[in-house]
Amino acid sequence: MATTDPVENLQALIRCRSVTPTEGGALSTLESALTSLGFRVERMVATAEGTPDVENLYARLGTEGPHLMFAGHTDVVPPGDEASWSHPPFAAEIADGMLYGRGAVDMKGGIACFVAAVARHLEKHGAPRGSISLLITGDEEGPAVNGTEKLLTWAAEKGETWDACLVGEPTNPDALGDMIKIGRRGSLSGKITVHGVQGHAAYPHLADNPLRGLLQLTHALMDPPFDHGTDDFQPSNLEVTTIDAGNPAVNVILAKATAAFNIRFNDSWTADSLKMEIIRRLDLAAAEGALRPGRSPVRYDIAWSERPSHVFLTRNNALTASLSEAIETVTGQTPILSTTGGTSDARFIKDYCPVVEFGLVGQTMHMVDERVAVADLETLTQIYGGFIAKWFDHARAE
């Protein structure tokens, strides 16, 4: 990695085939670059039964506060059919002003730009009046069990504390400067199993079709709406994502059927209050009886996902103002402060310090021919550089 050049930094990272959970040389490449800039770099391997071991990296420059953390991941999703790419997914080739490669925007590009921004800051201003750290996982695109959450715990147990964090995920829908993520909706998943009586489709009076009851229950989950949104968040939304009876025979009524669902919820709810509301709806719908007259109420079980993501909102002027000012200075654009989209590792970081997200344009992430405009890499590096300087100024003034 050339450190001050985000393009060469990104090319070096893309050429590491770090498909989750494989490290692929990406963390070693990053470690070499950060060590050359004076960072103290540590690597840790996290393990959990039933999941692959994952290598993670933590690097810190400085020993005093205030302490700014940059968080991200070097693991990438698989490239898919490599023959479908117009440029090899791990070659990091440039064509017509675009740099192609898996991870170009999600999110090796953000890491490459932040390293370049820090290197330029050190050249121009010297060491920051405080500390900068990078918390980089290899498990964001995987089950997220052995990544950021465990790396944060490990670092905190060693005495690390942070005043603010910037996550370099691609947040912009169309152009750099569009959007800063200042929070995320919560996410809760579950699976409903409805129990019936197996029988012949020609003799329904001798059977009890669980699919009839399942349709009744899933309808109760989706209507009426859970809420109409809040000042900072979209309306909560539940989607039934699968319905399955596992039935290969068209003339058999099976004994049970299942439906899985996911709800993205706003700050009107907690995971616990939402579970109570979902069970209330299901119980009410089940008690109204089956779709066939004279049958008993619907019998169901529900299993919840083990790790719901909790809703959060960041209100920290030093963080949001510094980033917004840097974006406006470089692009002339006032970014939207948004809570849209899915979950990210910010859901773990919020428990340790205020966190926002800002990175590249995300239009091609996870796609064949994932790519980033070379010009955007320079622009993002300038934004990150301005943010670093402004954040330390704001943090010391507060």
C-alpha cells in the first residue's frame, strides 16, 4: 500500500482474495501500511463453536484522548461467476476511470481512503492531538459472530475507550455527499410453526390444513401497520420471507407448515415490546378460529432469532457536524442525515461510543463488476482528511 494514494491502497487490498471468512492477506497488507505510519497493530483471532475462526485487526496511533475510531471490514462476499466480470474480480484493474474489483465499494475502498487520509494528515500536521484507531474485522459479510462485537470486547478489556467512531460503509445512494447514516432501524426475525392434522386432500373433514391457519396468522402480522414512523425513522415494516410446508405431494395435507418473517423497526419499539405485540396479534388471530367453520383455534409455536439488532440514533454534534462540514467543504453538498437501510456493525459500536457511517456510493456493492470511480477515491480521501482535522478541533472544544 502506498498509504497517501487511495487508488494504490485499494488495488493492494482488492488483490487479496479475502472472501469471508478468509483473511486472504488483506489484514497483513493493512498491518504493514499502518505500521509504517507509526500505528501499534494487534491481531486477534475470534472463535465460536459452529462458526469459522476469524482474524481481526486493531491498530492505534497515539495514547491520549480524544480518541477517534474508524471501523470497517476487509472481508468480501464471493465474486460469483468470475467469467461474468468484465475485469477479473481480484485484479483491481482500471478502465475508463473506474476501478473494478470485489470489495471496491464494500468496503475496502473506505479503508483505503481512510488510510490515505491519515497518512496525509501526518505529513501535513504531524501526529494528531489525541489518538486514532482502526478496528477492522474479517466477519462483517459472514455471520458477524467472530468479528466486530468480539473485537470490541477484546479491546475494551485491554482498557481501550473511544470518544467517537466513523464506519466507512458505502452510504451514498447516488453521489458522494448524499447521505450520512446517523442510526439504524432494529431488526427482529422469527419463525411460526402451525400444527394441523395430516390427511388426504380429498377428505378434508378428516384432516386439518395448517396452511389455512398460517395464512390467517401471517396476515395478522402484516396488517394493520405497526406504526406510521417517527421524526427520525421510517415506519416499521414486517415482511414474511418464507412459507414452507415441505410437501412434494399435491394430494396430501401435511401436519405442519412454517413461515419466517423479519421486521425492521423504529424507535417506537424495543425488541421485547415488539415481541409482545407480535404474540398479541398471533394469539388474537389464532383465537378467532381456523378458516374452516367449526374447527378449533389455530395451534402455533414461535421461535425467535437469537440475536436481534436494536434500533439506535446518534446525537453527537462533534461527530455529525465535523463530518457534515468536511463533506460540504469538499463537495459543496449538504448531506442528508439518515437512518434508512439495513443493519451494519455500527449496531455493536453504539454500545461503546457515538457512531456514524459514511463511505462511497453503494450502487454496485455485491454485484458482478463491483467498481468505484477513481475520482471518488480522491474525493472521499479529502473528506476523511477534513473530517479528521475538524473532529479533533470540535472534540477538544467541547
